[in-house]
Amino acid sequence: MITVHGLAKRFGRVEVFAGLDVSVPTGQVTGLIGPNSAGKTTLLKMLLGLIAPDAGQMAIDGTLLDGSSGYRSVIGYMPQIVRFPAYQSGRDLLETLVAIRGGRETPDLSLAEAFELGAQFDRPLGVLSGGTRQKINAVLAFAFRPRLLILDEPTAGLDPLAASLLKARIVAERQRGTTVLITSHVIPELEQFADQILFLDQGRVAWQGEADALRRHTGSGTLEQAVARLLSGGAALEVA
């Protein structure tokens, strides 16, 4: 689904990537993890076309990312922190997205129903709690049945029930063949549904493979323990 070859990016004197090669398989949930400043956010922004690489190639679903925007129609994106206009409602934002996409799609609002947003979906976002805004953030990401979901700390700010509903929806999306790339600092959460782990460290792939394989590689009982060992240098960092 996602292929990255020879990716290079520098911000001034800070080199983020120097020839990064990554492949994210279709129809699986890939957990993107790593320490702070590992390059996770930069990679996501490049996939979304928000940052241009200095060199290298990126492709999504076979479409080379060359500066055009058409490929984004297959992506559902849920940022960790979203800054919606305070005067608009979730409904307003949804109608804007429908118009941008040509006005021909009927959005899927089943997640809004599961969250029981009700009238909250029509209230100005500025008067809503952070958790409710995050629910609307999720609804918009899933609304157009994307083939690729990019989720950045998706359960941050959600209450336990809403987080459980969202995780169940992620599993359901995987079952229907959706590719999911998800970042999370809550490693036990990833352990519930991640098929693959992509571990970035200092702008390079330090590990990529099945979650079970990472546990075996580090001799750990849980994914959280395995990641802690990698972060502490207690296990050799290598691509599986």
C-alpha cells in the first residue's frame, strides 16, 4: 500500500531522513513507533503531502506522490491535535469535505452514531469538550470509507468507552481490507490489533516485522516490554 525508497529530508542542519526505505503492507494495521524526534511525524506529513521530500520516492496504492493531490481521496487522516474553526460544527466540516470531494459521496456516519454524538455534531466546535472534538475528528477520518487510514494518537483525549468503540472500528476496517498506519505511545493499545510494527529510530528503520516476532526477538512477554528494551538499547536494533 505504501512504498518509500531513498527518502531524504533535512530541516536546516537537522537531517531527519537520509535514504529511508519503508514498505507498509496492504490490509494490515501497522503500528508506527519510536522515540521522540525519530521522524514519525515528518513521515506522516510527507505521506499527506504537507511536506515535500528533498529526495527519494513515495507511492500510495501504486500512485507516485509527485506533488499532485488526487491520491489523497483514498486517505482518511486523524491528527493527534486538530484545530477546527471554533464557529463551525462537525456537520459544517463534513459538508465542506463532501463538497471538496465533488459532492457525489454519501458519508458514513455510523461512528457518529456509535459515539452517540447526536446534537453535539451540530453545535459550534468551540463550545465542545476536547473529547467530543476528538470524536468528531474520528468521524471525519472514517466518513468516506478510505482505503488508507493514517491515525496519529487516535485515542488521545477519549474516554474509555469512546476509545473502545474507536479501537473496535479500527479492527472492523482491517477486516474489510483497509490499510491502517497508526502512531501511539500507548503500546498495550497497539498490542490489541497491530499486525506489524514499524520502529523508527534516528530517521532509520530499526525494526519492521510482526508484533509477535518483535516480542520473540527481544525475549519479552509483552509488546510494551519489547519496545522498552529497544528504546533502552537492551536488544539489537535491526530490520526483521
